[in-house]
Amino acid sequence: MSLEQVTEGLRERVGDDSGLGATLKFDFGDDGIVFIDGASSPNTVSNDDNEAECTITMSMEDFMSMVNGDLDATTAFMMGKLKVSGNMGIAMKLQSVLN
């Protein structure tokens, strides 16, 4: 799956009001960045590399496994496949958006 497809999928799931109330960035390394501005109204999703209150670093492959339900976020975190920097509470809120 391409970065554009992931960005569009997140845009659909986030919608106009994700309930995050904060900024979050997915860093997929060489595959790119997805930035979610859940503090703006309406919420926006882009590929801009902006500063975020929470950054989740993981591979695109692991992200897709997580979204498809093949990889649990907690398990990914414990295995070191998912790293969180910044406000961990925002990452926890994200789970409800992705489900």
C-alpha cells in the first residue's frame, strides 16, 4: 500500500472531528510521514512533516498489519515495532479512531 492510500484511509477514519484534540504524526521512515491535526476544526490529514504532540514511529508494513487486525498495538509496542514519543495519551486515543 502506498503512502497516498494510507493518508486517504486515515483521512476517512479521522473525519472532521476525530476527538483527538491534538496533533499526531506517523513516521514510516523512508516510506514517508502522515500528520494528523486533530486540534483544528475540521481535522486535517496531510503528508507534511510538522511538529506534533505525539509521534508514532513504525514501518508501513507493521502499520498495515495493525490496521488489518493482524497485529495488536500493545503487542507491537512491547516488541519494539511501534515507538511513541511525546504524549502517550494521544496515542491511546488514536486506537478508538483506527478501530
